[in-house]
Amino acid sequence: MEFEHRSNFPQDLEYPPVDFRSNLNDEQFAAVTAGDQPALVLAGAGTGKTRTLTYRVAYLLERGVHPGNILLLTFTNKAAREMLARVEDLTGVPRRAFWGGTFHSIGQRMLRMHGEPLGIEPNYTIMDQSDAESLLADVIKELDPQFLKDKNNPKTKVIANLISLARNTCQSLDDVVMGFYPYFREHINDFARFSQTYSERKKRQQVADFDDLLVFWLEILQTQEEVARYYQERFQHILVDEYQDTNLIQAQIIDLIGARDQIMAVGDDAQSIYSWRGANYENILHFPDKHRNTNIFRIETNYRSTPEILRFANGVIRQFHPGQGFFKTLRPSRGHSQPPLLIRVMNGREEAAAVISRITGLLDEGRSLKDITVLYRAHYQALDMQMELTRQNIPFQITSGVQFFEQAHIKDLVAQVKFAYNPRDSRAFHRFACLLPKIGSVTAERIFQAALAEADKSGEHVARTLISRPALAKVPKAARKHWESLTATLEGIVEAAGDRSPSEVVSLAAVGWYSDFIQTLYPNYRQRMDDLQSLVGFAGRFSDLQELLGQIVLMNSETSQTSVYPEEDKLRLTTVHQAKGLEFPVVFLLAASDGLFPLARAMENDGLDEERRLFYVAVTRAMDELYMTSPHLIQFGMNTKILQPSRFIQALDPTLYEMARFHRKPSW
DNA sequence: CTTGATACCGTTTTT
DNA sequence: CGGTATCAAG
């Protein structure tokens, strides 16, 4: 049995010799050269985890393993790209030769190749979170028009969350409701109905949400024995990065594909920060139980941070209950420097002033902006910072807010391509159809249904039957002119989708109806046209349209920002979650006050330990200098709250950090 | 049915 | 201060 091969890679290759011994420390070397037993690599923050994985791949290649027989699973696209780029540097083997990516992106590929027995056509499209939520909202309104109007009932978002959590933790809806939302127990039957109809709608429209990519991947492996066997044999080595952040589905996928125990799992239980997405750090704790003869490798020498920062981080780790998890200490390897500094400030504005004041000092000392990163627990905590940076003309790059692929004009354009690719994706159709005058969701649906009926009759693509008599009859007069131009563009896209490259297809969409349309709609249409052009450029990296569409949906800001626009010398602002796996010479951690970090909301459901892990992740990003700012007052709606420094800091031995107060009055 | 205006709600983290 | 749910007019 043979499935798609990603490239024709020559079988017998000579790799440039890699000196493993002198490029790795003993701990790393042991893991890199591990035998074929299942392996669990416990690598603390900054200990060279990526380096170890990279060299492991190189080692396998040198031992004669074909790149196509290695599966590399990571948590973010960025991590996958970075690792394979480093492998390429090291060995010269191009990254396309490997199967590597996030669980979701590999799942997307699996579904396309093997989804048909589950009712998923190869041309299915992926919905992002907001698409998925609005589809669910439609379903709820349809099944029970009154449900969402009652303010005591849970909102769509909550229900979506609940359904998603149940799927990701392999629990029944009932169990999740009773476990996490017992006060909604009376709605259990409603939830079940909503969930079931939601699934049916997805199938009918040939769309998948994020969870489907994992759930169906697992189902494929469980139900199609020959497919499972193929991958079990094909992947002689499975490397899993950030194993502590896998959920039960992902763990099962790995167990199934890795049925021959050809698994190397890498992670750090102290850095598990995705439990709200179903991640279960017990996966990493139980790995040795599930896989007999697991070799455990510990990598504890830290190359990233100064001893002062590490002592601080170790102090945070020591706050965990003894015996909980694997790790105890990170051993420093660098020379001494200044201890972390806690700066107490009055409020958010003073916080911004304090940080900028210090940044100015750092620039005078010869640092450049790109060495400095500002971290925070939640996006909104960076608001004052953004305003003040803008005011003072300090260039910064923020990986949040409206992200490149989430801008309205990008989504509008992508929707056109999506619809051309999967004409049953009615949400994609609605997205652009509703832009036309006098067309709202009701009219759009009528046009769509009419066109769909025509298409079923004639066997033509829905894009062509949009101008059939029955469909045209539903188009309001005011929209007729736009309609002609729109449908002409769509037809062009459909045609091109057959045999042209993705970038040609996207380009067609970008110069068609939509380019005329945005001129009349947006004052800054030049900027938007530029964005559309960079989207065309981005599409140029893909040879397959579905791969492109999938990646666009699966990509977060981090990757899009850095991939669409070149890197510049700018200050970085990012959440701690997004900073995971990265390191920066200078780190500022905002809002290090109790109630902000740990975030009060997050502690409602036993979240304190995870907040502490997140705090640990935050402080271990810093290489040379770590600053934390703790506002004393916070505006909470109408009233003001008084806050103390984070309990994670207060619990520490005071000799582990220094404290300062910011005096200078803000300049405004 | 669409569109525009007004009231009000709420503000974690992401594939 | 923001965005969105809801309502009334065209």
C-alpha cells in the first residue's frame, strides 16, 4: 500500500560528517545516540532541547534512516520550521523530505488522504474558531430559537468550549458537564442535541473544526487497520516535542502510530501550560508505564540564563508539591550577572513608563530593540504599553490583537478561494456574499440554496450556477452589478484551482472583483492591497492549494507576522504562551501582581499550579536580564483594586531578586 | 430583510 | 473603550 510521498528523495545519500561528541554535552549526547527503545527525554528550560532533537534527527540520518521515515511532531508551526531548518543546516537534507509539523497540520493531511471512509471528501475545508462558533450558534438557534435569548443559559462560546473539551479529553459530554460545569446539568440533553447536529452540519458542508483534525485522525488509525499498519511501518522514528502539552487524543495517536515503540518523547512537565485545551501533563508522567523499557534521559544543564535568573526560576519550581513531576533543578553554566528586578509601580500607565524608561537605558548601553521582549499573561495587559510605545515612536511588533490572517480583508479573500475549492462550504460563501449591498445572511442563504440545487441538477460547480436563472432571481437589484463581477472572478478562481499554482489562484482573487470592492469600502485600501499582495507571495511557497488553505487557518500570528513580513529591529510584545520555546536576552514581565499573574479567573478551577508553570515559563525565557513590573492599582470596570506583587514572587526567598520602586512621574 | 443606531456586556491562554 | 446583541425604521 502506497500513499502520497512528499518528494522523491534519493535513497543513498552521503551526509556531511557531524561531530556529535564535541557539539553536545554528556546528557544531550546520551539522548541523541539513544538506541531503539522508547525514550523519554526530560529537558528543562534552556537546556538545548531543540539542539538535542535536531542532532537526534541528524544522528538517525547518519545511521541510514531515510528522512521520509521520520515523523516529527511539534506544538507550533514555528517550532517545526525552526527545527527542520536547523536539521537542514546541519545535514543538508531539505525540510520537505521529512514529515514534520503540528499535530493539527499533519492531521489535516491525514484527513485528506484517508478521510473518505469517515465521510470527509479530499476537498474539505477547515474552519477557524470563530467560524466554528458561528456555525454552532446557527445550529442552536435552529434547534431551539429561545435558548440563547435566556440569559441564564450558557452562551455559544461556553457550549463550544465544553464540546471541544469533551472531545479533546475523550470524555462524554455528560462527564465534562458534571465535572466542569455542574451548574449546567439541566442542559445536558440540549448540549447533546446541539453537538450532534453541529457534527452533521460540518459533514454536510464538508468542513472540519480544529478538533476534527485530531479526532478523525485517531479514528482513521483505529478503524482502518491497513492505514494504521502502513504508518506504523513507515515511521521508523517518531519524535514528539513538547510532549507535556499533548492531550489524550494526541497521546493515543502517538501510541497507535508508534505501536512498535519507536517513539522519542521530549518535554518538561514543569512547562505544561495548555490544560485548558485538554493537555494533560500526566501523559508525560505515565509515558514510562505505557511503554515498557522506556529509557529516561534528563538534560539539566542550562545554557540560556544567568545563574541569578536560574536561581529565581528554581525557586519557582520548588513551590510545587514535592514528588509532583520530574524536575528539581536547572544547573547554570554561565557567568554571574545581576539578579532579577521587581519594579513596583502605581498603575498600568506608570508600568509602561517604567518599562520604556529602562528600555531607553538599555538602548544607551548598546542593546538593540530586537533583543528585548515584553511578556504578559493576557493580551489586554499590554494595552497601556502599546499606547505609550506608539506615542513615543518606538517601533514594536505585537503578536496579538488582529493578526495578519485574521484581518477582514484577508479572510474575505481567502473565503473566495475556499469556496471555489469546496463549493459546499456555505460559510465561506456567506462571508463574501454578505459584503454586497442588500445581501444579508438570509438572502445569501437563499441564493446559495438555489445555486446548490442547480448544481446538483447539472453537475456543474456551484460557482457557475450562481448566475443561473433561479439563483440570479434571488439577487437584489442593488447587488446585480457587483454580482456579475464577483461571479466572473469566482469562475476564474475555480478554473485556475484545477491546474494553476496556489499563488496564481490567490492572485486571480486579489485582482478580481474584490480589489474594486475594497477601494470603495476602505479608506486605507492601499495598505490592504499590499496585504493581499503579500498573501499572494505567501501562497507562492505552496504547491498545493489545500495545503495553503489549511496552513492559513492553522497558522497563528507569530508565524504569519514573521513569515509574511521580514524581521526588523523592533521591540517584541507577546503573551507568555506564545513565547514558549523562545529565548530573549532581555525580558520584561508585565503585570506581575497577584490577581493578574496568577490571573484571578484562571484560578477558579484549580488553575493555580498551571499558572505557576506559566510563570516558570515566563521567567526562563530570559537570558541576561529579567525585569518584572507589579502595578499596585488596577482599574476594574468602575472600581479600583489594590494589588500585591504576585504570590509566586512573594513566596520566594527575598535574596533571589531585588526590588525597586519607579519614581519618575509619567511624562503625560 | 437589510441596515443603522443604540444599549449593554465583558476582558485568558491557541491549534 | 471596545465590540456586539438587539431593536426599529426603511
